[in-house]
Amino acid sequence: MSVFKTIRFWIPILILLAMIIGSYIIPVLNPDFQESGPAYMKDEETGRVVAAPVYSISEMPPFGSDKLGRNLFIILVAGAKYTLLSAIVIALLRMTGGFITGVLYAFLPRWFRAGAKGLLDTFNFIPLAIIAYILLYPLQLAFAGGSLPSFRFLVIEVIVIALIVIPSLGMYVGQGMHDFLKQDFISASRTMGAGRFHLIRKHLWPYFSRQSIVLFSEQLAQTLLLLVQLGILHITLGGLITENFGVLEFIPQYFSVTNEWAATMSINIQQVFNKPMLLLAPLLFFAVSIYCVNQISSVLRQVLIEGQTVKAGSGKNDSRAEAAISKQSMEDFQFTAGSDHRETV
């Protein structure tokens, strides 16, 4: 398949793999990376204190330090496994739930589909970040109070973030399946006695598997975007530990167990104007990851859906369509989740 011969496909994958692998290597090479960094820096000649946390980019390259004096780049790389792997699991759960819900939707009576579509369409106008915040905020309070372990909270977050998208995603997938089932060869199969399970196994699943690869990459990018939005609302994977540093009033300070990227944003968001790199650094990691996922999705869409061939090395499209792909069938089964079903704040 030509998709495996293009640099546009492999470079983004290698970047994402490098971040995930690096997040496992850092704890081995530097077991104390989560410990507080140097309390101050001295001038070697005069012995005078010249800097204290938060250190700048020049004092602790490449991104400076956090408020505890830890190297921000190392912290972000170490937290990549929680952000990226959780996003992958969420996208997989969405795809699994979307396929099951879509199959049910495709075989429902027309009157029931019309009612369900009207109900589920209303959720597209409600920001998913708000829904997730309402559902997860009580759990964040339970975690901060010590009654909910961090790993269990992370698992619950992954499930909740996946579930809130499945109904509307399943509706769009199911509508595409329903349109696909109107094909003449499907009608012929039904005339010959094919049942629903036969249609799913022999027709829907083979075609959906091709479409699902593209849809999975789109869901992965949308999940990363949703994690950014939740991070601004202090809802992060693994939870935030809240400590009171006030005397006469409550002044919360947040700390993370996982050091995932959204948590790093939440911890330092109050210093966005004083030390903008504390917020820009995790946003840069998010931006690079979303860009890589979008590049992968673009190549997969061109090859698997549009039927184009991608030249190896140059990354440019060839206008010749693959003869083995039935373009008419694909146009009848286009998913709108990537364009119409957006996650916005």
C-alpha cells in the first residue's frame, strides 16, 4: 500500500513514538527527575545568587524550569505516555462504541432514527468540555480529598471522555451505514436470504475497517484538543493535588502525580503573564502531537478514501485513482464526524 512509502506518514509516527518511548526512558536514566531542582543558581566567579526558580530558558535549557526548579522539558517528556496513550485509548473506545452504536442505529426503524437524530443533534451544540467538566469535577474533589486513587481516577476519566462522544459519533457512523445498506448489491444479498449478521460481517465490517482507520486518527486529534480544554478547567488525567499556601485566605497551589501535559498547564496557568513559557511549553507539545496526527490522517484519507496514490519521498499526490477501489461506494458512505462533529469550547 502506497501509504507506507511516504515520508509524510512515517515522520509524524516516529515523532509520536519518540515522545512515548522517551517518557519511559527518562525515569530509568534519571530516577530523581520529579524531585525539586536547585533552590538557586550562583555566579561561578563572584559566588552571588543570580537566579531562583522559575529558571529561564537560558538558565535551564531548552524550556526553563517549573516553580519547583525541575527541568520543564524533562517533565513534559516524562508525562507524554499519560497524555498520548490515554488519548489513544480514548479514541479506540470511541471507535468501538461508535461502531456498536452505529450498527444498532443503522437497523432501527425509520421513525426511531428520526427521533434519535433530533435528540442527539442537540448535543452537538453543547461544548464537550463543559459536559466532561460537570461529570468529572466531583471526582476531582474526591481525589483531592484522598478518597480516590490517582490511577482509578485516570481510568474513570478515560471512560467518561470516551462515553460522552459515543452517542453522537454512533449516530453519524450509523447514518453512513444506513446509506451504505441501500446499495443494489446489499438488496441482492437480502433477496438471497442474507440476515443482519451476515450483512455486518460480510459488508459493513470490511468497509468500515477502511473508514475507521481515518476516523480513528481524527478522533485522536479531537481527544488531544479536548484534553487542552479540560486542562484549562483544572481537570487533568490522574487528577491534581491541591495544597493551601494562604494564611488568612485560601490560596490553592496545584501539583500533579502524572505530570501529563494538561496538568502542567493547569499547575502553571496563573503565571501565564509572568512566565509564559510554563504554559507555552506544554501547548507546544500538544500542538506538535495534533499536527502529527493530522498529517497521518491526511495521508490515510487520501489513500484509503479518496483513492489517491502518494509518491514516496516527495509526499505529493498523484491524481490517478486506484482501480481496485470502488469510488461510488465510498462516496455513499462518507463519515461526517471529521467535519460536522467538532469538539469546541
